Amino acid sequence: MVVDTESLQHTESRRQRALTGLGILDSGPEARFDRVTRLAQQLFGVPMVSVTLIDGNRQWRKSHIGLTSEAPREGAFCDATVQQDAALIVSDASADERFRDNPFVVGDPHLRFYAGEPLHAPGGEAVGTLCVLDTVPRELTPQQARVLRDLADWVQAELERDDELDRAAIAQKGLLPRRKPRAPGYDVAAACEPSRGVSGDFYDWYDVDDDFCVSVADVMGKGMAAAIVAASVRTALRSAMDLADLEASVDAASRVVEEDLDQLATFVTLFHARVHPDGAVDYVDAGHGLALIVRASGRFERLPATSLPLGVPSFGPREPGRVQLGPKDALLCVSDGILDALGGDSALSRLEAIVRGSATSAGAVSRIVGAARSGVPIDDLTAVVVRRSDR
């Protein structure tokens, strides 16, 4: 039989790129994978179980019981499973001419039984296995083989979920504003860091005639569903930018997402403001309540929520608010993840001090997010600072 070396090299290169793209190699233990290996050990009654990934000249184990975290690839049963891209079941390796001289059979751990199912990257490349192993011969029933495949599908779904989150995170970052508002006389900066790959928070800003709008929203919940709702609110607000007043814009956004919010049993807090060249700030605070005015004169004001969050039935019109920024005054708006990480409402004075002690809005945002990050955040982190110049 003629072996197409070039084709094999191309397949291996593509497989390796797919594995690297998962971003999982050499990562720490995770309960979601350990749960599968524990269950497999209980169901099959074997001393060894592994979620194995074939990387270069090694087999690296993301989760394992009774095995080391890494072993050579050469001669590995898992490599044979990946190469044939199909289930491999060996009842007694010492009696199987393919494996009886295998180093893992004649030497440690003296394998006799092996059953492995291939794991695939989202592109279909075989990158590893879920396998169960024993040092005594065993038979695998058709029903047990189906169970092993089901468990492998579970592991593969977790790998694909990571890939989907990575892609969603890239798409979500693309929705953040790339250019600052023209806003002569203002210094504007913001940051948004998700707690789980994608964020239920968002910030946005855009020019409207000589003014500019700035928004901060926080979807109750985390993960993909919250990110989708956040993107919908952002899109709805932008589509309503030509409406004459802020209340109409927020009401329009609320109508767009109200059905989704009802189905998900969640809501969205939103701070949406229009900043004028003369320092006037018109705003609607839909249950957010985390906007501050840091005065150059040495005091800060917490802006009150003016209406209920999006997704909560309102029995009256949304009330707008207005505040005036003087020279060197700053508007700060954060998500509750920032406040929670810094200790709750008692952190407001700390946020004020950071804004007041920073020469630029970007510096203030960086210090706020850095402080929250060091506080072991459990939620998304978002901060926006709008500072008026001194003239």
C-alpha cells in the first residue's frame, strides 16, 4: 500500500491547528470535564479514565483518573483512535497482534483493555479521545459502547461551547464603539470586561448633531442569552437615535426586547444620556442607579434612577433627568459588577477618588477596572467616564 505522506502531513497540520485553536491545552482542571470522567469510571467500573488530547509528540490529558497528566504519543492507543477517527475497542491487548508489543502493554501501566471514542474540534478534525482502560481483559457490550459514545458527545459539546463563546466574544467586541464621539471639550473613555467569555453589560456612544449619546446597560444574568439581549438593546437604541427625546428612544428599545425579556424572565437596567456642548446632560436612568457626577469642587452626586428597568411593567412615562457638568466635572457610570467587586455602595467614595485623582478619563477607567478585577469579580465589569474640559 502506498502511503501519501504529503496528505498525512496536511491532515496532521490541520488537526494540530484545530486543537490549538480550542485554547484548552495545558489549562487547569475543570469540574465540567472531571464530572464526565468520574461518571465514566462509575459506569464502567474501570481503574483508569481519560479525556486525552493528541498534541504534537505527546498525549495530554485534560481530565484523568488513575493516569498521569501527560504521556508520549508514540504507541498511544488514543493516537490510534484519532488516526482512524472511529471508536477503538481492544478487549485484550496482549492477545491482539496490533498491540501485544506496545510499550503501554508490555510496560507500565500494563494495559489489557482499552475503549476509546474520538473527540472532534468544531471543524470536524479528530483531536483527542474519551477512553476507559483496565489492566485486565474485558468485553464491552453494545449498550456500553453507546454509553461511551454519549459521554464522548458530552465532552465534545463542552469543547464546542468554548469555541462558540470565543467566536461570540469576538463578535461582541466588534459591537463596541471604535471611534470616540467628536465631542469637542470632552474626554471620554470606557471599558467592558466579561466574566464568562461574553458579557451581559455593554456601553455605547455616538454623535447626534452637535451632541453625543452615551449608554451603559446591564442585563440580569450572564452568558450567551444575556449577551444576545444586550446586543438587541444596543441596536434598538441606535435605531432610535433620531427620535426627539430620550424617553422615546428608551421606550422604543424596551418594546424591541420586551418579548425576549419576558421569555427569559429577566430585565435590563439602562443609563442613557445625551451630552450637550454646554455641559448639560439629559438622561433616562431605567433602574440602573450607578451614575455619579464627580464635581471639581470636591463633592459627588449620585444620579437617581428615573424609571423602572426594561422588562419590568411600567405604569407611567419614563421621567428624564438633567444635570449640568461644569469645567473639569466628570460623569461616571459603572455596572453593578464593579460595585460588587469593590464592596458595594461603600465603594462610591473610592470610585470618586479614582476619577478625581486621574489626569485622563482613560486613566480613571483603567484604575477602576483594575481595582475591581483585583477584588475577585463575579460579574461583568463596565465603566464609562465623560469628563468636561476646564474651559
